Amino acid sequence: MNKIKIPKSEFELRIQNIRGMMAERGIDAVLIYGDEYRKENLRYVSNVWTIFERGALLLGMEGDPIVLCAPEGVKVAEEVSAWPDIRLLPEFACVTVPDVIDYPLAQYTSLKSLYEEMNTRHPVRKMGIAGFDAMSYDLGCTLRNAFPCELVNINDILFKLRLTKSEHEAACLREAGRIAECGVRAVMNADIIGMSEHQAASIGEAACRAAGAEAMIFTLFSSGERTETIVGRSSGKMIEDGDMIQCAFAVQYEGYVSTCQVPFAVGTASPDTERVLDVLFHAYDRGIRQLKAGNPMKNMVCAVRDYFAEQNLSEYDVYPPLHGIGCAEAESPYPDSNTETLFEAGMCANTDISLFGLPGGSNRVEAGFIVTKDGAECLTPYVTECCDRWLSGRNR
């Protein structure tokens, strides 16, 4: 069976698209930065994801891209990189220590020599940088000193290219969604009353890893009053009968992240808790009907927020109910009630329908979707199944 992944041909197409936009803007070369946390752009163009070191891709108008990394990560880069030309920079070593680390076997290049090399192929008068906002101030200054040309921010190029997904990207998100569902199902099917939040969260994380997760980008787990934390990590709190449970798993597969979260309570829930769940599921049902190509994004946001207003709960609605997904757990688009931009086929998004601070507890509904010509395909259909079961049970 063929592994679901991004093929080399798609990385080549991405480079072609970037060069096309470079030509339109008169940009001669680009440097696309990434590290362990802000990984999305570098992964998108090279498939490289560093661990505690920095990385980048250097691209001119001619020749193959050059992948830049640090000594400890070079073997990993060689293993996963879409491009064979890999160089080492001392400036890209471990990000968490101020010390200069001695790597006696490292064969370094320099940013100055890389600039000179590129300049001999094609004069570099203007260079685009993606990731100035993600790198340290010191590294930014080093780049400015090393490249004696005009430097411009090209974050928008990467955001634009990543906005709609190919069939291969959709397949990776679909697989990430399947895995994330495994984690939520495992927790919901377990008897977690009397466990600590740490113990309960580990059930889902183990299930995700066993199902093929490349990485757990985050786990959100809180219970009872701790659900008010909005993005709370698990704690040593013991889970009690009737507790609202907020449990979300953001799973990465081949560089793509899907998140799954079903709001639920354990044991005998109070009427206040049941009301929170009821409102969230009704809002989810209304919101996802607006996910279709050609529909203004604001319609989805308004469908959710108008329902909250009908229920006199607007004061508990703390942020918009939808955001994009892809190489990052949250990326463009991130619409609000004024966003006129239309959904397009191939866009991928995640519901983030939430209420925080109610007497019955706080929670959200997170499910991934691929926008299609006729509507939207759910990447985590278990969420919709749970919603439908709840609504059908309440309507009997």
C-alpha cells in the first residue's frame, strides 16, 4: 500500500510557484526560515522539521534549493529533505543556549559565502525573507549583515500558496484527522472518573501514537472548573462524577495537522452542563452548513454567533468559531463576522466553536473540513456523529 505523503513533484511545483511570484515582484532570491515551533513554511518547501535547532531554505531564480540546518540535525535533514543540497550554519545551532557549542566534525558554510555563490548565478539585488517574525532579533541582524541587498518580507507569498490544498495535502489532513479521532474515542470510551487529568490525557495520546501520529502538536485536557482555562494543559486534578471534560488532540501527520474535540461530561451531568453541551452542538450544526464554496466566510461566523445571541450567551463567546488548518494547527483564513472573502474549493478549516465561563462548564467543538464545490467533507466525522446523536436524542 502506498504511504500517504507529499510527493517530490509537489515540492517541485511549490518552488515553481514561488519563483513565479518572485519574478512578479522583482525578487532575486528568498530565504524561508523555520524552527521546531514555527515549522510550517520550512516544512512546506522542504519537508524539513528541525528539533531545537534552526533551519531554512535558500532559493534563487536558478538552480536547486539549498537547505540550511545545524550539525545535530543534518542526518535527519538528509533523511527527510526534498532537496539534496544541505549546508550547515553555526548560527542555526541549538536555540536555547547562549553558548557557542563545539561540533568538531561539522563542516560549516557561511551566510556570506552563500550570498556570493547565489550572486554569481544571478545578481541578487532584492531578497525576500519568510519568517522574520519567527526568528530571533540576533539572527535577523545577522541576516541583514550577511546579505548586502534590499531585504523584503514575503510571508504573504507563503500564506497565499498554503491557503488552498492539493489532493495530497488533503489526504494528509484526512489521515491526521483519522488519528486524532482515535485519541478522542479512546478517552470517551474509558472510565476516567477517579483518574487524574494527566492519566486520562495519556490514554488519548497513546491511542494517537499507536494509530500513526507523527507528533502530538498539543493536547488540551481539563475537567470541571478547569475547563475555563480555554487552552488548558492537563493537571493533577482528579476527575469527578459529573465533570465537564474538555479534551482535544492536535495530531501531525507528514507535516499536516488536524484537531479533534468533542465536548462531553462524565457520569451524571448537571442540567447546567447539559445546556452547555446542547448549545455547542446546535451551534456546530448550524455553522457547518455554511462551509461551501462561494459562500462568504462571515456567514459561518454569524450563524454560530447569532445562535449564541439567541440563547443569551454572547458574553461567553471569546473568539471566532473557525480557522484554517494545514502545516500549522491554526492558519489562514481566520474569518470574523465582517469577512466578505468567499470560501473556495480546496480550502481547509477547523471549527473552533466555544463557550467559556458558564456555570455548567466550558468547552468547544473542533472538527476539520475540506471545502468542496458542493459543501464540505469532514476530516473528523466522529465529531459530527456525536453531534447528530446528541441532537436526535434531545429531539425525541
